[in-house]
Amino acid sequence: MRGRAGTGTAPRIACLAAFVACAAAAVAGQGGGASTVASGSAPATVQSLHVQGNVWMLVGGGFVNAAVQIGSDGVLVVDTMTDALAEPMLAEIKRLAGDKPIRWIVNTHPHPDHTGGNAKVAAAGRSIIAGNFAGQAGQAAANFAQIIAHENTGNRLAAIQPALPVHATPAETFFGTRHEFFFNDEAVQLIHVPNAHSDGDVMVFFRKSDVLAAGDLYVNSTFPVINTAQGGSIKGVLAALNTIIDVTVPRRKQEGGTFVISGHGRLADEADVVEARDMSTIIRDRYAEAVKKKQTLAQAKAARLVRDYEGRYGAAQGFWTTDAFVEAVYRTIGGPLAKEGQ
Ligand SMILES: [Zn+2]
């Protein structure tokens, strides 16, 4: 959807374009809601929006997104936000799911704004361990929801100092590009894209609900976020966006169909991701040209080759500035390990 307020797809869509500003409307709207828990001075709020099928989008503190799939088997949570948001997140899940237990947590990547709530959310859940496995795993293991992640994300979470409690780290990791299972009567596909936002990203596709939770492989509140220190690259980001476009199918007039939950920003569909892919391709090509002309990083920054996109995605301050994005693109044009000037 492209922010076409007032056309066909009902106020829900218009509201999504400015989701944060629409808190009151979301609370009043069907299938949406919010839970607030006071933590320190600022209240931490998690809002929810029913996307379609079994899947809800959760928005924490107005800046980070997660997803839940709810059904007769229980609850699957994609990303756990921050430690401060974990309690309102759990309250909101309870509001939506009642007493259904949280069984699984998928971490799309290791960053603290997506995994910081792992300890609390896992502790609030219960894993499915029965028969012989209960004996092997020990009774305590069943008292937590189990976390699944790509191997590289598992390793990064395990390396955090001071160490996280064991239940806050993935019990199940996979390598390769796919991991699949069935939960709540639907196929759930974890799709890994190497060296994109980080080196351990997965997107989660709920096949029957037709919703994809993209983690930070797709964001629409800033330029694509590339963590070069953890193996991210513009090439991988482009591969991720193209993978999302492969998976998503639009409904009429390129609107709706498969919905995409961004890591940060609003709910999206394929047309939005196509725009992000096209922008990323154009920017990649511009900096490839600059690198070919042997421009230094300083020269490439000064040339402001992304100026036509800065109004929409740029930032002079904050977590992900235009300069940080330009530097990440420039450094990774030649691959994830490219050094300045190469
Ligand atoms: Zn991230």
C-alpha cells in the first residue's frame, strides 16, 4: 500500500501510514489494541494490529515491530523487542491470546531492540516437551518457550557479556537458507538471507495467513539498515528485498495480498518492497560508479548521491543516519569485507 488515504481499503490502511500517530484510533478499531506498563518515567506501550489470518503486528514504543501468530497450538512470537517493552508486549499478547501459551519465539536477528525481551517472553511461555524428551531435557526446560534462530544469531546471542540466561538464547538453531515447521495449522517458513542486515537474518513467512515478518531485512522508516560490523552488506539487503518480492503476491491493482511486517515502520505490501528494492538498486549503482571512479568515502558522502531520497528516509541524527547508510553502502559495494577506498 502506498499511503492512499481515503481510497478503497478502509481507514485501517490510512491509519497504518501513520501508525504511531494513530494510537487512539487503533485502540478503538477492530482487532487492534494496546497495552501500557509504566516503567520508570515513560510508559512503555505495545500496540497491536490484526494483519490477516492468524497473524498480528505488534508495535513497541512506536519504533520497533514484532509479530505474533495465534492459534489452537498456542502462540508463536517473532522478535521480543526490548527488555523494557517485554511486559507490555506480554500483556498485549495475553489480551489477544488469552491463556494460550507462548510456545515458540523466533529471533529474526541478534540486535537488542529485537531480542532484548527474550528472557521475559521466554519465561512467560512453555515449550512442547513430552514423553522421553521431558526426561532428557529436564523438567525446567519445559517451563520456557523455545527460541529458534539462525546459527549466526544464536552464536552472537551466546557471546553477549554478561551472559544472558540460557533460556534467553536460542535452543534451536539452523544453518543453510531454510527452516520449516508446522504450527497452528499452518506452514511456517524461516528464510535466511546471508550478509544482509546482519549475518544471521531470517524472515518468517506464515504461508496460510499470507503474512511475512521481515525483521530488519525490510524497514520503511529509514534507509535500509546495514550492520557492516556483523556482516551486513548492500548486496545482501538487495537479495533480501528480492526474496520478499519472490514470496509476496499482490491482490488487485498491486495492493494488499501478502502483507509484510517491517522491522521498523509501517505495515507494507509487495508494492512497498518493490519501491525499497528499486531505491536500493539505484543507490547501489550510484555508489558502485563512485567506487569505480576511485572516489574516497568523504568524496562520496559530499556528493550526496542519495539526496532525492533523503527527504523520505534520511536522518541527520539518531540511530541510522544518512551518513551511516552511505558509508555502509560504500564499504560493502565490493562485498561484505571491502575496506575504504577499495
Ligand atoms: Zn537490527
